[in-house]
Amino acid sequence: MKHIFTGLLLLVISTSFAQVKFEGVVKDSTGVALELANVVAINQTTKTLEAYAITNDKGRYKLNLEVNQTYNIQVSYIGMKQISNIVSTKESDINKDYTMSIDNSLDEVEITYEMPVTISGDTITYNADSFKNGTERKLGDVLEKMPGVEINDDGEVEIEGKKVGKVMIDGKEFFDGDTKLATKNIPANAIDKVQVLKNYSEVGQLSGVTNNQDNIAINIKLKEGKKNFWFGTVTGGSGNSKDSELYLLQPKLFYYSPNKSINFIGDLNNIGELALSRRDIFNFSGGFQQPSQQSGTNISLGSNDLGFRQLQNNQAKSINTKFGAANFSYSPKSTLDVSGFAIFASSRIALQENSNVFYTDQTLGIPDENTSSNTQQKSDLGLVKFSAKYKPDGNNQLDYDILGRVSKDEQLNGTFSNVVGPIDQNEETNPYKINQNLNYYYTMDEDNIFALSVQHLLQDEDPFYNAVLQNDPLNNTDVVNDPFDDTAQDLGLDGTQVTYDVNQQKRVKTNQLDAKVDYWNILNKKSDINFTVGTIYSNQQFDSNIFQTLDDGSDLETSTTISGLSDVNDIKYTFNDIYVGAHYRFKTGKFTISPGVSAHAYSAINDQFNTKTTDNFFRVLPDLNVRVQLKGTETLDLSYKMQTQFTDVNQFAQGLVLNNYNSTFQGNPNLESALSHNINLRYFSFNMFNYTNVFAFINYSKNIDNIRNVSEFQPGSVIRTSTPYNSGLDDESLNVSGRFQRRFGKLQASLRGTFGYTKYNQFINSQVSVNENYTQSYTAEFRSNFRDAPNFQLRYTYGLSDNDQGTRRTKIYTNAPSAEFDALIFKTFTFKTDYTYSRQTLDGNSNSFGLWNANLAYRKSSDSKWEYELKTTNLLDTASRVQNNNDAFSVSTSEYYIQPRFVTVRFIYNL
């Protein structure tokens, strides 16, 4: 590895010193500098575009050219006559200015070479072929080579530090714009252009009156040969490991024409290649956005899924997955578009994990806990969505969407704790969810626009939980040797049994309506005003009961021994918000200022045990957004908002609820809302003159009277009961992040950094605890983008998590260097390899691991139908990974086992 790095360094040095600078200014005949003019250099020997530049606001350009070469320099600008001249380089830098004249000719201009990057307003267009060297296979391989575009660790696309919200292909949504499915499946050889659409608006009628600076979409333009034909890949393969035979089948097929599109993605394998993780699918919202999103009200509906133990970077002891997804769009006529998708995902996952848990406050007598666990997860999940858009004319548009989701999940977990002993846990659930959305937009005239947005949610969750713990019926007063006894007595369990076989049934039904009407009046070219009337109505029903299965197999309905509590819950929780809002927006010079205010009448009622608890009040919430357009591609955004935060029905459940073998929960019917203040400042600059991309973000939040937990631990045990309460104190958080990226010819360097600070209050065993957490992370990256030479990426990440939790302060250090290398050999072989090393240090103890993957593919030519690939994952046969984490009570070190070395042979057919 050391010799590889040395060779790469020598390549970089030789490349840097063998170039000359060719720079100057482009202006018009009156001497005014021309911003965003295109300057390209075409090598006269190879007839290829070797360098390109876009002028800055002062008309300056700069190219890095090879020494002793002859170039055709072409300068172009919309409405100007193209300039073309021959330049020969020596070993000295060249400075040359260009003056352009107005083009009055109506003749078509033949463009032989396309600019790799062009900017027009809020649209950045990348010519995909300018960033390919032949080793790319999927969209993600191409995107990560484009300046200003990032693929984060979750496989999502980020631009300007913001996640891309939608991916389209030739203007048609790809699975509702899911970026992860797009980056991993769209073939690279089908891509002609990548358009980045900043300030993207779903509805053209509202593009001029709404703030869309956080909305970014990507539109993929296909090559001409990929339209009106099926294209894609079908991959099949097999292999072996020391534990099992391996297999995979991955068809990925696409069809696009002017009025319809069909996409199909299939994946069947037992090697851990997940098209989408379970978390990805549950976050697959189908593009729904709540109408009240910007109203100032934030209501949580809670989550009652199984809380599956999440995979670490999609790695576990074993993973078997089945995945099928189909997406279509069809335009039977110009005024109507219909689309939809169906997704089915099935997985069988085995996890093995060892954990050491260190509780933060050592004065409370909570023992540190060591656990070892084995978990089997089964999940079958289906998603179906249908959408219709009707636009009879430019003044009317009607949208309707319906999304349904159903799943069947099961998790079996066996854990041994040095404090509690052996525990078997079984969880099952079969929830469903139906979400409907209706939007209507009406433009009365050029100054008056109306919009109606209505969303309805129907959700039914039915989690079942079972835990089996050992019990010695002869020592129920000996908590040290029989640690679950105190909790069993609180729950009303029969202590004469050999085991505590405790069960809990829950049912949570949610019915929510979110609707609003907007009216915009455009006062003049620089100002408009918006009035909003809306409502949120939410009704939730929560039922639960706990029972014990006795040694003889019969069931015992439990009865808690805690006065005033019950093992049964039967709650109805109703929330209503009726609000009106006004926002005024005006432009002055470089500033766009949007102050606003909303007035809310709130009502929250929970009804349980024949007692109603009501919280009715009125609140005014201000907000402000200021945008400064410093230059065409340089912006500064400042925003402030005040929000009222409401919790969900789970927090009000006064009867006891089992969360886990070591955690019971008692809700609080007297909870009230919390108030939050949020202010953030965002800066972005994309300088095409020197290919510098700068992004910075600062966010500060303050929550007043936030909901926190009072936690009581059993004496000498890790088993606790938690109850929420309004703290009456202030919780704060500060997050700072930034990125600097710069290109030097074919090389690119970047530096990213994040800093986070949080402070919150809680009670543990009747003692107040103030938690302060500091996190820092810095990543330096250096990569190349050669067309003919091999390419590399070097990255180093340093992280620090500093947790001050009362009497114990813990610092976790992370050092993670990584390297990637890919090369096109003899134009037929593609070799790729990547290596990641990670070392984490906690209290002076270090744990480390390394992961190395490699694959070699053969394709006779870029147009060949067949490709053959040998792929190896986990070449070092690393058995486990180590991860350090912290939460409100503790810091933990977890070792989890991963799949062994896998070697597979794959056959890929390109349609």
C-alpha cells in the first residue's frame, strides 16, 4: 500500500509541473467584462477537449495546458460571435485577452465541443462524458466526479450541503425522486447530461412567489440512443465463502419515450448487497410534504415499529434479501400525467453483537453492563403509490397522490447480560399506512394566485412484545441475584414461576387531516404578500395490556402493585390547530427579505381512565428569511423561526408500558407543548473561474420547557422506569458545518468539517443531570479525474465525541483513513479497489479494523453487450467491527460480527 501511495504522489507531482497557465479576460466591444463566457482548449494533435473554463464576474478565465502543444482556443457567449484561434504553448505562462462582438447572424452555429459545465440562472448543466474515463458503471460513479456534487455515506446526493430532494429522468420522476435508488441503478452509459435545478419548484405557478432555496432537484438527460428502447443491465452471479454458497440476480431495466416510462429494479442475493435498507424504505415518503410544514406547528405522531437493530453500513453476520421495484409514468394527453410505483422488499438478517455499557453517573450505584446477543430479523414490506396530475391550461393544476404501505416484521433476540442474566425477546408487528394528498392551484390573473393543499393519513400499528427472563421463586427478595424481581412486582407478575414470561400487546391508530388555503397577491415586480388559513386535526387511539404466560402455559392478566397505575391503557388523544398566517416578500438590491407571522388556536385533549386532560391556548409565531445574492453563484441565507412542538399519544399513556427487558415506561397525562427558537445562516459559493466550491452552515436551536424523562433505576440494577415531564429548563444546540473544494486541473482537493454542541437536562434517580455533548469531525480528501490515466481517491477522517454527563466525562476519538483506486487497462479491463481503516479510542483503549474490497471486470469494448466481473469483498476476512456510542445514560462499546470474505463471479448483459 505504501508503494501505491508513493507512485500516486509522483504522478501528481509530474502532472502539476508539466503544465502552463493560459489566462486572461473576456469582454465585449465596449470593454464590459463578460461573466459566464465559455473558454475551451482543443488539443490539435488528439482532437480532444483538454481544458475548459467559465469566466467570473470580472470576465477572467484560466486554463491549465500541457507544455509544447498546439491548441484551438474557442471563446463563446450567448448573442456574441464565437472566437477561435490557434495557440502554441512553450514552457512559459500565457496571458491573452479576448474582445467579443455582437452576432447579428441568423445562421446556426455548429458546436463541435460541448462545455463540461454550463451555468444558466439556477440551472447547472454537466456534460456527463466530460467526467467519464470508462470505469463508471452507475450514475453515482459519474456524479461523484462532478465539481460541487457529493455522494454522502448513505448514498444520497448532496449539493450546496443540501440533500437533493428529487431525481428525474428526461423530466419524469424516478421512483418519486429517490436519490439512493438512482445513484446505484441508473447505468452510466445512458447518461448524456446532468442538470442541477436549484430553487426547484414542483409547481410552475408558484415558482415566483415561494422560497425554494432549500429545494434542489436533478434531471438526467438520456443519450439519444437510449430513448424509445429498453436499456439497462441484467447481472447474474455465484460464488462461495467458508460458510455458504453465494448467489445473486439483479435485473435493472428502463424504458423511456416522450409520453411514457417504465423502470424495473430487481435484486435477489445472499451476499449483503441491499438495494435499499429497511430504514431507507421506511423513510420512503413518496414525495409527501405536510401542508403545515412551514406553519410553525410541529406535531409528532411517534413510532411504534419494532426498532430493528440497524445494520452498520449495511453489514451484518448474514443478509439474504429479495427486492423488486417497478415505476411507471404515462401521459395519455398533454394535459394529464399519471405515474406510480410498487416496491416489495424481503430480508432475513442475522446479527451478533457484544457490548460493554458504562453508565455515566457512578454515584448512583448503576452497575456497568456487559451483554452478548444474537438477533434474527425477518421483514416483508410492500409500498404502492399512484399519482395523477391534471393541467388543462396554464391557470389550473390538480394533483392527487395515494401511498399505501404494509409490512410484516419479526425480531427474535437472545441476550445474555452479566447483570440481568439470559433474556429471550420476541417482537412482531403487522402495521399498515395509507397517505393521500390533494393539491389544487389556480391563477386568477397575473397578480392573484390561489392554492389548496389537503393531506390525510390513516395509520394502524400493532406491535407485540414478549420477554422471557429467569426467576428463582425462592429468593424474590434478593435483588442482586434475581434482578428482575422488583420490576416483576411492579408489574404484578407471579413470582412463584420458574421464568418471567411477560407479554405486551399494543394498538395505536392514527387519523390525521392537514389542510390549508394560500392566497398570493403580487404587488409589483419586487414584492408580493401571502395569506394562509389552515388546520391540523389529529386523532390517536392507544390501547395496551400486559399479561404473563405461566409455566403451565396459561395466561395471567397482571395487576400492577404501584398505587394509581395500571398495566392497561385505553387512551384517546385529539389535537387541533387552527391558524392564519401572513408573509410579505420584497426585493431590494441584492436582498430578498421575507418576514412572516402566524396566529394559532391550539387544543390538545387526552382522555384516559375516565379523566380528560385539556390544554387549550393561543400563540403567535414569527418567522423571517433574508437572502443576499452576493453574485450569480454566491448566496447568503439567514432564517429564523419560532415553533410550537407537540408530542404523541405514546407519551400520555399513564399505564405501564414495556419498552425493553431493562426499560418500562409510564406516560404523563399532564404534558404540555414546548417552544423552540431556531436560527440558521447558510453561505454558498460556486466559482467556475478557479473551480472553487465553498459551503458553510451555522444553526442554533433553543427549546423552552422541552419534554424530558425522569428515570428511576432499580437499586443495583440497569432496569429503569422512565416518565416524561416538561423540564421548565432550556435545552440548547449549536451545529456548524462547512466544506471547501478546489480543482487543480485534473486533481481535486476538499476539506469538510462539522462541530456540534448540545446541552439538555434530565433527572436520574431524583438527581438533576445536565448533559453536554461536543462532537467534531474533519475530513480531508484528495482525488483525481484523469481521462486516460488511473484515478485515485485518498481520504482521512478525524472525529472527536466529548460527552460530559455529570460525574463521568468520556472522549471518543476516531481516525479513519481510506483509499480508492480505479483503472481502465488496455481499454478492456476495469480494476477497482478500496480500503478503509478505522481506529476508535475510548478512555485510552483502542479498537481498530480494516476492510478491503476489489473487483476486476472485462468488457471487450464500451459497446459490448457482455461484461464479466470477479468481485471480492472483505479480502482481509475481518471478523468484526467496533463502534462506540453514547446516549442519555451511558457510553457503550459494541463489537458486531460481519460477513466473511466473499468471492463472486458475475455475468452482466447490457441491453
